[in-house]
Amino acid sequence: MSQTAYVEIAGGITSPLGFTAAGAVGAIKYERKDVALVYSDREAAAAGVFTTNIVKAAPVLLTMEHIKDGKARAVVANSGNANACVGPQGLEDARAMAGEAAQQLGLAAEQVLVASTGVIGQPLPMDRVLSGVRQAAAQLSREGGHDAAIAIMTTDTVAKEAAVTVELGGVQVTIGGMAKGSGMIHPNMATMLCFITTDAAINSDLLHQALTGAVERTFNMITVDGDTSTNDMVLVLANGAAGNRPISGEDADYAAFGAALEAVCRKLAIACAADGEGATRLLEVRVHGAATRQDARLVARAVASSSLVKAAVFGKDANWGRIICAAGYSGASFNPDVVDIFVGDIQVAKNGGALAFNEEKATGMLSGRQVIFTIDLHNGEHSATAWGCDLTYDYVRINGSYRT
Amino acid sequence: MSQTAYVEIAGGITSPLGFTAAGAVGAIKYERKDVALVYSDREAAAAGVFTTNIVKAAPVLLTMEHIKDGKARAVVANSGNANACVGPQGLEDARAMAGEAAQQLGLAAEQVLVASTGVIGQPLPMDRVLSGVRQAAAQLSREGGHDAAIAIMTTDTVAKEAAVTVELGGVQVTIGGMAKGSGMIHPNMATMLCFITTDAAINSDLLHQALTGAVERTFNMITVDGDTSTNDMVLVLANGAAGNRPISGEDADYAAFGAALEAVCRKLAIACAADGEGATRLLEVRVHGAATRQDARLVARAVASSSLVKAAVFGKDANWGRIICAAGYSGASFNPDVVDIFVGDIQVAKNGGALAFNEEKATGMLSGRQVIFTIDLHNGEHSATAWGCDLTYDYVRINGSYRT
């Protein structure tokens, strides 16, 4: 096995050695599992990436503070309430969540990272939240990863888990993760929570560097509705339980670890896009031939974000005019007269103009659970891929109902 | 009457002296009026503002060329086909439209401005287009303004017209206009065509300056779906038929004219937002207390553009959390902890947090044809207003149907 090859396995947040998890019923908004706890049996290097929204929820602010030392032992998260825009009470409540988890687990509060997702502007019902934390702490197990993944869901329709193994210097390490997505999903973090664990040994600076790179190409390339939320975060804890030689430089082990980490991020990010609120199909937008990487990213994200493109995907309409229009306002530089566009493997536009194509076959390409648009700008060497979903009646229903 | 006061009157593109218009049936896409012609009986100063999309339709490119000398005599426009992304044929067809109109009217082709709106990527059916141009030329009249406004509609549900009078140095001048909007509507021009006429005498440089300022505060502050189209333009023709002392400097007449021109733009822009595809209500977002004008504009536009805010407006949900979230990712700088938010005249958030309010009354405020959100950032002196509409099932239906 090559040192850079990773292998996908079934599993999630508790697949790496030394991690346990649980999902408990706090009944914060509904009578359901809504408090997740992830625990490492030893100190772990920790890194995080957070929402760029200047309106940051209290748990985001607290976790940014707790992760500053590059170390953590546990993550506690709730769904059903974002603990955002509730004044000074928000930070007190986030601290109480960390404190309760720490007390149950025999840790210092600073070793616990906190996340919340759900409705904005309502104070957390702390009695139910803390009860959930206590239950979760009592239920921690290797088998609890799936329950934890369920507990962070909001309008998600499926739990999102991923795990890979990779050999580092002959030692097998595992990376596992879980995520929730659905609405307020847009590049630069979303109402998106993602927690990743690994038993690899790696220092926190390199862990942060690997995470940032992976997020840039995965979570920051998905969009559901263009709204960047107040609560997003991706956290990774690396506890070294696998016993590999600690990664302390940008060597082959680091490259292999980074590729494996990115694979977990990519799988979870795509799962978030595919399960976007109301979505019936995943949209993958591949851009080639851009003059710069930034141009490729701009075009891919603009096309995946366009309401008109998304509605056309819902309607199985190979409407390449909307695709080139979105590319044109993306901010990227290119010559429209040389652009080629493909729907699946069918070319629908050549040199920026219409091409006769089999519409029945194109409609077929648009009828599956996944649609791939490929745009070749013929303007350079750079590529990027973005993921989104269709815009459907259900998106409007889910978000247009009173008090969702 | 103060020199800066304008008066709204019933009317449109043919209200100013010296202008005639017509709307003819070219049957380009459907059997309906789809070719509009506007004619000035004497040379007019002309100015235009065009889409910022780098994918520009052929008529946009041709009109930018024809308007370079600051003069024009006529505008010919069709709906049903955008004449965009059809290769070199596009420019030939746009030239043929200008040429046919010029021949019918005894003008040079360079005196005719051209616009198109409709589906992207399909060649114009020129026999029908030119037949429509000939019919329109034969039907030009002072009464034809409304027909012209109908002929440029696509998915618009109502024709959009406006007219005002204003006194300049004791002489009454009139400004009239028509617009079409509906989909692909977003700041920096939209699938939005707007034609304005005036019998004021003003040189083309000042006309352009006045237009740019007005568009910046009106058309560039509306959004329907975030998609900036390939075909947008706002044109204004000023033929001097009113006999005012020509405006040749930034004096009181210029200020009065500019305010009147902006009033026409504002009315037409708001009409486009209110008639956005599938919209049931107009959303007006007022931002106060921003540190800079740019910050105020960013926040107003981000909130009016947010899919989640728009869906909440559809659902009559006073969901201020989505409003502050959108403000937070707008790129503007402010302190979330001091922000106040109002729905109509009901304050729903104070200092960035929830405020107990009468939900029934708030739902009432959200039930009309117009919803006003006011956001006070308490961070400075600057204000801006943006307009949008709700996101509805009908938006998805209109844009998610095969071959719209």
C-alpha cells in the first residue's frame, strides 16, 4: 500500500482509537436526540475553522477561546437552538454546557469545545440542555458515534458520517467524522457543524494547516442557499492513540494524513450539499481551464449558487444559458466566446454558443440523484469543483413556514 | 413650487414631448406583442448603464457602441429572446434590428439603440423580429407608450410605467419611463430593461452622470434572485422638446432634473422588485446608522437577497435571526450587540437580541403586499434602502419547469 493511499471504511466519529461518543435526548426543541458528546480518553491536539460571519454565536466564540492552546478532550453540541443573538446570556450558557460536560468527564472546562445549531435569538433552555449533557456523558461508548451524528441533525434528512484509514510509517491511523448541514449553507462555512476525530499523532499547528487546506477545497465549496450562518465550525481532534511517529513536519506522512483528512471532509461536505433543504439532487460543478485557481473557484461557486441554475436542475432543464450567465457575473475573467459546457458527458454549448444535442439524453442526465456540469473556460490550467443542490418547492416550504 | 419638486403624473415613455412609441406582434416566442419601438422626432442626448456581467448579449454590445457619441433617435427592443450567447450571428442580428428600424424611420443605424430580453442561446427568428419592427414603425403614436411597455414584458405580470413633471427655470419638463423585470434580477443590473425619455434639454455627459447616480440608488438596489443577467440596460433619451434652458452644469436645474429622474427610476425599480418572479409581496430593507454608505448598501442588499429572509417573508415569519445573520455576512462592519431591528413599526430585536413583541401584530405587518424591515446598526450616520420580494413556490415553478 502506498503511503498516500487512504481507504474508506464504514464508521464515523468513534472509528479512531480512544474516542467514545453519545447522543442524548435533551428535548430542546422537539422530543428527540439533540445533545451530542464526543470524548477522547487522552489529550488530543485540536484545530478548528469557524464561520466568517461577524455575527458569531456564543458557542463559536467560546470554542475559539478554548481551542487557542491547540488542545481539547471533548466536544459537546446541541441542535434545536443556535444559542446565537441572545446577549450576554449566550456566553454564560455556552460556558455552562462546557462546565457540565467537564464536570461529568473529570476535565477542566477549557478542555471542552462547544457547538450549537438551530433557531437564532432564543435563549437555550438550560435545564434540558444540561440534563442532555449528563445523559450523554453517562452513555459514552465506541458504539455511540451514530447517535451523536443523529443528535446534531436539524432539517437534515440523513445522518452524515465518514471514516477512512491510512498508513503512516507502517502504522494504521483512522480518521472519522460527522457533520450536519441542510440550510444556511454557503461557502465560508455554513449552518454546518463538522466534528472530526483521528487517532493519528500530529501537532496542532500542522493539524490546523491540514484542516484549513481540506476545508478550503471541500466545505468552502458547497452551497445550499447562499446564507453563511452564525454557528458554523469544523473541529478536528487528534489524540495519537494509533501510535504513529508523531507528524511534526510537512513530510510524506503529513501529505498522506492531509489527503485522508480531505477525503473525510469531502465526503461529509458532499453529503451536506446533497441533503440541502428540500433538495432532490446533488449538483456538482466542475470548472476547468481557468486562468487562476481563484477564477475557477469563483465560477464553480457562482454556478452552484445560482437560484436560476438550481431551479433548472430541479426542472431537469439543460439550461446552459443560466450557467454561462452565472459564470459571467462570478467575478472571474474569461472570454465567453470560447467556453464549452457539458451536462454529464453531453456537450451542450461550444464556443459560448448553442450546440445541437440530444435533449432526451440530456434530460436523462438530469434525472438522477446527481447532476454534473462541466465548464471549460479555455483560459488557463486551473480547476475547481463546487457542490450544491436543486432549488425546490420543499426548500420554500421548509423555510417559508411560520416559526421554522 | 420649489425648483426641486417633481410631480408624479399618469403616463410613461411617451409623456415627454416629441416621443412616440408602439408595441407590435412579432410572435417571436409566443403570439403576443413583443417588439417595442420608441422614437424621438428630433435628435436626443442619450446615456446608458449596462450589465456588469462579462457575458454581454449582442444588443448590449451594439448599443454601447451606438451610444458612444451621446446621441440617439430611437430604441428598438424585443422580448421572447435575449439574443445572447449565439456567436457572431448575434451582433449581425442586432445590427439588422437597428438597420430595419433606421430604414423605416429614415435614420442612420447608429441613431438606433437595441435591446433584447428572453431566452439565452437561441438565434433570433429574424423574419418575425423584422416584421415586428416594421409593424411597430408603422404604428408609432403618442398613445403607443403602454403597448411598448407591454411588448418588453417576459414573465412580468404587469406593465411598468412611470412619469413625472418638474419645472426647470419656469419651464415644465416631463420624464417618462418603462421597465421590465421579473427574473435574473440583482444589483448591478438585471434581466432588466428600462427606457426613459425626457423632453428636457441636457447635455449627454450630465445626462449620464444623473442616470448613473439614480441607477446606483434604485435599480442597483433591487434584487429578485441574485442572478445578474447578460442583457440589462437602462437608457435615457433627452430631446429638449420642452424648451428649457439647456442644463449644462451642476446647477439647481440639474439637481431638480436629477431628483425627478431618480423618482422615475425608483418607481420603476420598485415595480420590478414587487413583480419579481412568483412574488407575493415587496420587501423593503432600510438600513440606518452604518459607518459608511457602502456598509449601508451591503447590509440592505444582503438582507434583501437572502433566500432564508425571502422565504420567511413568504411565510409571514418575523424571523429577525435570519436578518441579522445576513447582515453579518454582508461584508459590512458593525457591532452585532447594538443592532436594533424593526418589522414595520414593531421592534423585534434590541441590542442584537430578542425583544418580546406582539407576534400577532407582527404577522399582520407581514401579511400585506409590502413588508418593511428597518435595521439600525448604531455605528454611524449612513443609510441605504434595498428592495426585493419573497421567495415562493411560484418562483420555483416558473424557473423549474422544463424549457422556460
